[in-house]
Amino acid sequence: MLRSLFGGTDTEKEPAKKPGFFERMKQAVTRTRENLSERIEEAVSFNKEIDRNTLEDLEATLIGADLGTTTTQEVLGKLREKADRKQIKDVEELKRLLKAELLAILNRANVPPVPAPEGMPEVILVVGVNGTGKTTSIGKLTQFLRSQGKSVTLCAADTFRAAAIEQLEIWGQRTGTEVIRTKAGGDPAAVLFDALQAATARHSDYVIVDTAGRLHNKAGLMAELEKMRRTAQRIVPGAPHETLLVVDATTGQNGLQQARQFTDSAGVTGIVLSKLDGTAKGGVVIAISRELGLPVRYVGVGEKADDLLRFVPEDFVDSLFD
């Protein structure tokens, strides 16, 4: 069920008057594109031929777009080999080769999620630090799945914050989705049990679970999530089928560090990158894929309920240059 949502494009499913997927992605990464593509033009204009000196100028540009030092060095290492052999003729060839390297990194990490057994709901845990847009991203993901004709049950398992429960209920009202909740301070695993029982009885396609956004106590977070996993597997084999980490794109390399910590403790299988439209550092998408081996599943490109796009590597890379 999840697998089918990660192929193809959205343009056929959107009303004709709305911009298509590529146009929306291109608009979202405008600042990153200006920071990257235009500076490549500037770097090449100061050099009559594309050689190691040109690529040294490009290094600062890639790091400035938040690809990170490790990813930048990997990409430039391959380009230097071609430059030494005089295989990069002009700026267009440089861009083509750079796009190919970036796409290869994203495709290596683009592993599809494991589907649920036939007739059972897909269970998606959503984790992330408070303030990254976690609950809002859950609401947008719900809207996205509902627009695909899927039924969703929401589980308010961030029981440590009454505000989180209330915010999720607001999104439930906006999207016409049932929210299973308990009182603030209740047992997250218990409310998850109730949500899965309800979703199974009502034949929901998805259960999306909001979890506590805490990093200060990794041992506690690990224990809590492990208890939730055990609870989920008692009802739905293989659950959770996806653990999505919400990362704020505007935090750049700090977001990568958060992703690294959560990956170590929470078994993350994919990324939701929120606020991509608000940063010139969209290259963090590449850094996350390269350094953590995690696919970016969705990107947030605005504040409206339908401003969540399924991430397509080819379209993302093209939008950075075209």
C-alpha cells in the first residue's frame, strides 16, 4: 500500500489549474537553486577552462548549500578525475555531471518501505524534536493520503504534552480523520493499542502515530518506542512499517545531527523534511541521504494542508538546476 505511493508523479491527480509537482518543487527550492546554480555560473566565468581551480570555487558553493563536507568531498572527488582528463567542456557539462552525482546519492538511499500484510493497516510512527513541525507534518501527510483515497486513523501518542494532543485533534477535524487519544500523561503504548484496535476493526488503510519529541533522555525514548513497537506487533504483524523522522530544513547541518541521533535511538526508516521552502540550504537532503543512508519520503513546501509533496529524487535534482 505504501509502496504504490512512491512511484510516478502527482501531476495527473491534481486539478488542472494547480501547478504540477515539478513546478511546486521548483518553487520550494528557489533559494537553494539561486545559491547553487547561479554561483556555479559565477565560478566558471572566472576560469577559461573547468579544472581543479574551478572545482575549488565550487566546493564553497556546495558546502554553502548544506551538502556538508563529507558529501561535498565525495562529489568533487569524482568531478576532479574528469576535470584532470579534460572531460568537462563547459558549465552545462559540469551541471550535468553534478546532477548525476547528486541523483546517484539519493537513489542509493531510496529504499521503499515494507508493506503491511494484506487487509491490515500500515502503521507509521512519526518522531522528531518538538518545534520541527512534527504534528503539522502528520496533518499534511494525512491530507495527502486522504487525497489518494486512503482512510487514516490518527493516534495521539505524544501524551507528555496536552498541546500536542490538541493540535492533532485540530488536524483531525481539518482532514475529517478520527483521532484516538487519552488524557495527558497517559501511557503512549496503551493509546496506540486502542488506535490499532479501532483501525483494524474499521479497516483503515493507515495508522499514523504522533510520538513524544524528546532527545534529552535517549534511554527513555528508546524504551518508550520499543514498548510501542511490541504493542503494535501484537495486533499488526511487522508494525511499525515505517518510522518517519521530521527534520526542519531551515536548521541545515543541525537537522542532520538530529537525524543521526534519532536514527541511532529510534530506528528511523525515512525522512519528512519540513519547511523546505524557507531555506537556501536544501542540500541537506543530499547530506542526509549520503551520511545516514535514509530516503527522504516527503517535503513540506508551505503552510497549507496540501503543501506536502512526495519526494521524487529526479525531480528534486532537476529543480535545483533548471
